[in-house]
Amino acid sequence: MKWSRHLPRAFWHSGLGRALQTADENVSFMIHWNWALKGECPLGPPRVFIRHYGSSVGSGPPSGRHGQLFQSISATEAIQWHRRNLAEWFSRLPREEHQFGPTFALDTVHVDPVICESTPSELLHPPSELALEHQLPLARLSTLTLSQLFDPDACGRRVQTVVLYGAVGTGKSTLVRKMVLDWCHGRLPAFELLIPFSCEDLSSVGSAPASLCQLVAQRYTPLKKILPLMAAAGSRLLFVLHGLECLNLDFRLAGTGLCSDPEKPEAPAAIIVNLLRKYMLPEASILVTTRPSAIGRIPSKYVGRYGEICGFSDTNLQKLYFQLRLNQPDCGRSDGVGISATSAQRDSLVEMLSRNLEGHHQITAACFLPSYCWLICATLHFLHAPTPAGQTLTSIYTSFLRLNFSGEMLDSSDPSKLSLMAYAARTMGKLAYEGVSSRKTYFSEEDVRGCLEAGIRTEEEFQLLHVFRWDALRFFLAPCMEPERPGTFVFTVPAMQEYLAALYIVLGLHKTTLQQVGKEVADLVGRVGEDVSLVLGIMAKLLPLRALPLLFNLLKVVPQVFGRMVGKSREAVAQAMVLEMFRKEDYYNDDVLDQMGASILGIEGPRRHPDEPPEDEVFELFPMFMGGLLSAHNRAMLAQLGCPIKNLDALENAQAIKKKLGKLGGQVLPPPELLDHLFFHYEFQNQHFSAEVLSSLCQLNLAGVRMTPLKCTVVATVLGSGRHALHEVNLASCQLDPAGLRTLMPVFLRARKLGLQLNSLGPEACRDLRDLLLHDQCQITTLRLSNNPLTAEGVALLVEGLAGNTSLTHLSLLHTGLGDKGLELLAAQLDHNQQLQELNVAYNGAGDAAALALAKAAWEHPSLELLHLYFNELSSEGRRVLRNLGGTAEGKARVVVSLTEGAAVSEYWSVILSEVQRNLNSWDQGRVQRHLELLLQDLEDNRGATLNPWRKAQLLRVEGEVKALLEQLGGPGC
């Protein structure tokens, strides 16, 4: 996750550099095409369409003899109905887009990727071995906007057929949706009628004959009335054919005969061929989108213009994309989980991200692909905005792949019908896992080729590899931008390597040679075992051969032996995963969520152990993704991608992981590593599993961890449903806010001791603390709220909670800004609580009167044993009166106001000085120095007044401690 190094801009190679998309590749607008369009949906006024870089707005009608053809009332109504239906379907967004706000819509803000015009000679030029070196500099290519796609070519010829191509994830679907919505809202006047077709939908029909008119009428009911007019529409009729790679087209006359009649039934592929031949509706305009490997399916003589979608080649486009995505007014809204992100917070994220992009780091290379811009936006929302219920980091990455790959086949002409994602998991997953195993993130061309070509033996397998190189390789790999590593490649985003490595493991693709041979033998025995067993059973009855029963039993043992081998393999993987999670070398790192955010925003990366080799890589997300991929939700999405994980395999993997976690999970972890452990359970999304593994957790120490809304959700989700009590929950210095307190309430209800010091909690947080104390399940005995600006307003709420609480015995309000009013409120309400044993209100700026009132209330309290009042604004007389009050009656509360009691050292002197030492850097140093000088003077006076040598020695020792603190503050010292 190291994206924040300052690196120069690097030249991008075509094989890896030009993938792009806005992450809703196939699902987002094609999902409803297979359904009949029914009913009316009012189109309403056109939305304001913010255009960047390219636009189809304002494109005039092409030259030709055709005017307005659909002028009759019935035709106009039919087209308006058609527009409304298309706008309704194409405006629908996948669920993953809803996190950007309830009013977010892709037809209101959009950044167009660069479209470069190319020639047939460039398209048919054979790529290099890995398709990593195949790109012409963008400066040599002319760029196109959507409004220029059907402009006359360089020779002045009218362009009727345009082919837009791009690798998986380059945004073909988004551009088509944008064009369709333009037409629906009247912003594409060049065409009177637009008819979009999904080639995936047409391929599902198979070879069943249907006419073009039937295909249109079945999908767009309102157009039934105007089908006879299509032939006369000429170039003002636009067909959009999306995903041509899904159709197997045969342009040979022997394979597909000529047909010019739109009403004659033919196979859908034959109709598309004749449309592209310009033999059927020869004047119609056609826009085709396809993957690069399928470009050759259309002879170039039938294509007027080729355009390649080339991504965000300019960092200004990248920054504009992030500004539009992250600055939605209702982004990060609260749904009861946290607070809404403010405009200042959103601006801060955009500013940090822009600075990182300007540094031309590896993240700039990733953002060359618009689809990865979407992934980065989604990750930032996950890290910094309130988290929707059930959303995990693994689900974001799985959804990202589902949006880009859907259930696409690698090659529609291949009989194996292998899904593209399954092929990527087998090849790119192998490369990723080998990198994790050898702890490296940089790969040579030989490394990549070795993983791609492993096990290829047949011509069909080489063809699949060729298609993958053309269509998807650059989606996963990018050239390394570090000048000291020329010719190497990295995964497009660092976390993708760990995700694919985890996917490779949970799919069971990682097998040793022994396991592969054992599986083949077991399969062979399983196929013939029943027949052989039957024959041996008959022979054993007819012939006196005693060895046959033994052989019979051995045949049954072979599958069991292989099953044990697989079980041992799962245990080995679980062991490796747990060891990666609890590596001691990572104890000096930030938690994994902060590491991910820092790498995206360009903040300084994680700290390393001083003895750690500088080149050692950290893969702390790998075990998180392994757990996440085993969750039911992610397994369902993987099944849609053609990567199913069987329930039995998931159960056995989970049992192996639980066994290893049970052995190593009981050790005491540093706070960041403990949060990583909890994040693993959050990704796994299995409460029963987490409850069993974490049943031995008694102390939750997350002191110093910055508790964002996401981290609060993680802790509450994992620990909130447990049954056993937590002995101590320490959340000191965690930057908690009231929303975080509300999220963590289920965890607080399980705690016996709760530390919330140094969190800048104000009076508004006291309302939640009051509710916590009044909860009927509250079992807190010790509550530490020191060094929070609660003020008297906050303590007024706290005393309401104290009055109704029956469990609290120790309360620390040290340095909480109570003042005289706060102490007076406590004094007036203290008798309403009958269980409190210790109260610390030191360093609160209270005077003699308020302190004396509280001391008297404490003295009369039935259970209070100790009251801390030191470091308040007390006079010498006030301290004397308080000392006398604390010692007048046996069994009453003791009042601690100084380091001395009478002429002797107070038994609480170490408590006072340890508090000072612990907060020396956070308290007002001038004020602390003044109090220490008063305490030092008090010690010196008592030492001079006593003749007891033992007391003198004790006073001298404490004086030395005070002088040492004064020296740290720059005071007079000795």
C-alpha cells in the first residue's frame, strides 16, 4: 500500500495503461434490457448535465436528404413514450452507487474519458508477448468527443458505422448510457430515433428466427406503431449495439445469407451482420461497442470509424472526477450510524487526494483507469463516512469486480464458456499469491508470463490466453512508475494483489504437486472403484483368495487419504494466514485501515521496526480478505462472477482458521494489531464464529487508535453482541466524538472499567454518558473521563446518570473544566448516589468555597472513601481546612489536596505525581509549574517543621521527584 512516493511521470504502455471505466460496466445499464418495458414514467424536466472533456450536446444533424420523419401525432407520442421508458431504465443505478448520496445520478455529473481515433492498421498490428508494450503515444492520436463520432472522415465521406472498443472496465457501458440519456432528454438532435440493443441479450435468444421488427417490438413496445417508418428514417435512425463480443458473427455469404427485409425472421446474429453490411436499412447509423479481442469480427470495410477509449490521461480529469464524486452535498449522510461528513471534511479529502495525484505517484497510474477512480472513491467513503450496514472492504472489492466483469465469458466462441473472472482468479491470483508468499509487489515480465502460461497445452488454451491479454490484463497490472525499477509491473492498486491472492486460496486453486497427483488418483479410483469392488467381491466368494478383501478395503481408503491431504492443506493455509495477521514485525505499524487511507491520500506511510529490512513488504490485508471472501454475501457475488465457493469448503476453511486463531488469538496485542484482529472478524461477518474465537478477550485496549466512524462500527459489530463481560475497555486518546460513543454503546454495556480520557469530549457527549449510566444493563464500576472539556454544563447531565446508577464506584473527572459551578453541582447531587467510593475532581480550577462544599458532601456520603482535590485554585487556608476536614472522623471520606498530610508525606503522593507525569505534555505547563512550586514550598515547610528523621527522608525523596518534574518544565529545579 505504498502510493505516496514522489515519482516522475512515466510513459504508459498500451497493454496496461489504457483501461478505464466508471465501475458500473455491465450491470448498471444492461441489467433491465431483458425485461419488457411497460408503463409510463414521467420524464420531467431535463436535468442539468455537467459536461467535461467531451459531449454529444449540440451535435447537428448529419448531411443528407432526410428531414423530420416522425411528425404525426401518433408517431410523436410513441417516440416520447420510448424516451420516457429508456430514461427510466438507463437512469437506474446499481446498489453500490447509492453510497454517494440519495440524489447522486451519473446523468447529472460526468467526466468523459479520452477517446482516440485509430486506424485498421493499428488495430491489426500484433501485440508483443504480454500486450504490455503496445501503445502509441497519445500525442500522435487524434481525440474524439461524442459529438464528433459521426462527423465526416478525413476524406469527407459520411460515417455511418462507428466502433468504440476498450478493455474490460474502460467505461463502454457508461458512455453508451450517457449517449442514450442525452437522446432521451433532447440533447442529441442528430437522431430522431435511437434503438439500443444488448448483444448479450441477443445471444441468449440463440438461433431462434425473429425479424428485426420483432426484436424491436419485443423490447420496446411503444415503437410498434412506427416500425414501418424505420426504412425511411435514414441516418437519423441510430442503432446502438453494446457488447459485440457476446455475438459470434459470420460475414461469409456461405455462413450468413443476404437479407434486406426488416420483417423477415432470421437468427439475431444474421440480422446484426446484415445491418453492419449495410444491406438491411443501409442508411441507418450504427454505434458498436466491443472488447479489443472482438474487433476483427467486423471486417474493416464495413466500419467508418474506430475509437479507442483511453482513460484519464490527464491528472486534471482525475481530480475533476474526485471533486464531482466526493463533493456530493449529501455524501456521507448519517443513517443513525454516524454523523454526516461536513463540506470542510469533503474538501480536505479532495485536497489531499489532489496533492497526491500531482506528485505523479503510483496512484496516478491507477487513476488512469476511471474504474479505479471509482474504487478509490468507494474506499474513501468506506474509511471516512458512516458505514452502511453490512458493507465491508471485501464486499467493496467484490462489488467492484462484479460491476466490471459481471458474468462475462472470456470468449463467447469457446465451448468451455469459462467466465472471465474465473480465468483472472486462476492466472492473476497465482501471480498475486506468489508475490505475497515471497513478500514482493514488483514483478518482472518473466514473472507475469510464467503465471499466464502455466499449464497451457492446447490451441484452445492459447486462444483464451490471447483474449485475456487483449481484454483484461491491463485491468489488473500497471507499469511501475519508480525509476529504479524499470520494466517491472505492479498490481493497479496494492490491495488488489492481496484480494486476488486471498481469492486464489479460498477457491482452492493453490495446490502442491502431491495434492494435484493425489486428486487425480482419487478421482480415478472414485470412477472405477465401484465396478472394481463389485468384481472383487464376486471373485472373493468364488475363489479362496484372502488378499482380495484387503485390496477391496484399500480402494476405500484412497479417497479418505486424499481428503486428509486436503484438510492438512487447509490447516497450512490457515496457519500462514494467522501468522501473517500476528507478525511481530508489524507491531510498530498503524492499523490496516489507517495504512490504506494514508496510501490513498499521500500521508506518510506506516512506521517500520528499526531492525526490519527496508524492502520487506507488509500484507496485512491478505488475511482480512480471506475472512471476508468466506462470508455468505461475498460468496453469493463470486458465484455470479463464475467463481463459486462451496458451502462445505467455506465451512472447512472457517474451522481451520478458528482452530489456529484459538491457539494464537489469546496473546496480548498492541492496540493497532488488536484493531486489525477485530477488523478480520468484521470482514468475516459471522457472529457465532467471532463469539467463540473472542470468548477469551477480557481487555479491549485501543488507546491511541484514531477511532473513525468505521472503526467504531467495526468494534461495535464484532464485540457488541458478545455475552461475557469485558474487564476493561481503554479508549484513551482515540479522538472519539458523541456519534462514536453512541455507536460503541453495546460494547460499553459489557465493560466493567471504561477509560475515555483525552478524547476532547464536550458537554454534548455527557448526554450519551448519562444514558449509558442509566441503562438497566450497565455494569461499569470505574469510569475515567479525565482531560475532556466536559464543563459544568456536562456535569449537570452526568449527575443525573449518577443518581440512577447502581454499579459505578470510581469516577475520575480530573481536568474536565468543571470550575466552581461544576463542583457545587456535584456537592448538591452527590447524596443521590449511594455506591460511589472514589471521586477525582483535581485540576478543575475550583476555589475554596466550592471545594469545601464538595468535601463536606463527601464527608457525609455513606460510601465515598476518597476525594481528590489537588491542583485546584486553593489558598493555604483552604488547603488546611480541607486537610483537617478529611481527618476529623474515622470512616469518613479522605480528602487529598496536597502531597502532605500534616507534617508527613501523604500516602497518595505517588498517585498525584504520576498523574502530573502522564499529562505533562497536554496540560497548561505554566499552570502546572505554579502548582508544583506551591507543592514544593509546602514540602520544604513541612520538612523544616519536623524533627523526625524518617519523615525528613520521605519529604526529601518527594521533593526530589517534584524538582525533577519542574526541570522537565524548565522551572527552577534545585
